[in-house]
Amino acid sequence: MISVVIPTLNAEATLPATLTALVPAALEGLVREVIVVDGGSKDRTREIADQAGAELLTAPPNRGAQMGAGAHAARHPWLLFLNADTVLDAGWEREASHFMGRVDSGASRRTAAAFRFALDDDGIAPRALEGLVRLRCAMLRLPYGEQGLLIPRSVYDKAGGHRAVPLMDDLDLVRRVGLRRVKVLRARAVSNAARYRRDGYIRRALGNEAQRILYSLNLAPARTSQPPGGDQ
């Protein structure tokens, strides 16, 4: 059974679709609770979460801190961390349930999973970026935070959970879990492409990779890690 944790900050434009994609899994009993951890939204984010029946928490506007607060409040043995501007493909719950069953039975050595990265935009640029992310995941088993993370509570706790780092909270956690222990599922996590259209695909992609390289070298700039889907 899954507790879903979603960090938000002014995410009224994207949160409804993210929550709607969870409804079939909730009806099947796979998703047992949805926890929205808000970082101080000034729009209708909190109202939308409340109307959807999600548990609403408040934390500082730092994605790692928000994820950690949600995980601390979660009551079920599997955690699904999901951005507020990411929509899971229809039927994602079937593949997730199969993966969870294999992990719980000991049949799988991979103990966490992410979804296949996709963008809600047409054209060559988004498809090229999706291809590069697939290659990166195949070679390094290092998913983006936009791909979600499905992980047993026991593995999450053993790895130390999310830390309130300035940025790269997703990379920080996956490294502690173990890069080769994360499986990328076939179901897609479709992210809102507004940031890429706004900044330019090449500029945004290069900027993201530069931050990851700097983080790996312990040279990452100190700035607040805010959740996607709202103010950046």
C-alpha cells in the first residue's frame, strides 16, 4: 500500500492533473493516502489539495524538507514521491503493483523504482531530451526527480530519508539508496514542459546537468530547492 508525497509551492495550475492520475490507484486500494506538503503557496494550491481529500502539511519551501515531512507523516509501507507538475500514465498502478510484489517477495534485487521521463510538449527538442534521459538512466540508473520515486519505507529509512539540502535532494537520496538499486519502469511520468519552453530546452537541460556536476564535485551553489510545479 502506497503513501504518496507531493511537495508544492504555488502549483494550482498543475496539481489537479497530478492528483487526478492517482484516482484509479486509490479506487483499487493501492494508494491509501496522498500527502501534500506545501511550502507557503499564495494561490489556490492548498484549497485544491483539501478539496481532493489529500492530507495537507506545511513545511519550509525546500523540496527535501517538504519530502521528509511528508514521509514522516506517512502511514503505509511504500512511499511514492511525486512532483506537483508530473502526471503518471494511465495504468501506472499495474506496473507499480507488480514491481512492489516482486520486491516484497524477495524476487527482485532492485528495491526502488522511478518512471520513464516524458514532457507534455510536441517537437524535436522534447523528444531529444527524453531520449537523452533514457540513455542516462540506462547507463547510470540515475533518474531525475521528475520521474518520481517509489520506494519501500524500510529502504527509505535505512538510507536516511530526504535531507534539507539546498538542491539535488533527489540525487542525494538515490545515491544513498544505491544507483543500481533503482529500476526505471515502462510507465511514463509526464512533466509540465513550461520551464523548458520558458528558458529554452538547450539552456535548461545544460543548466540542470551543470548543477548535477557541481553537486557531484561538492561545488553546488547554495540556493533553496523549491518544488517544481510552482514558483522557481
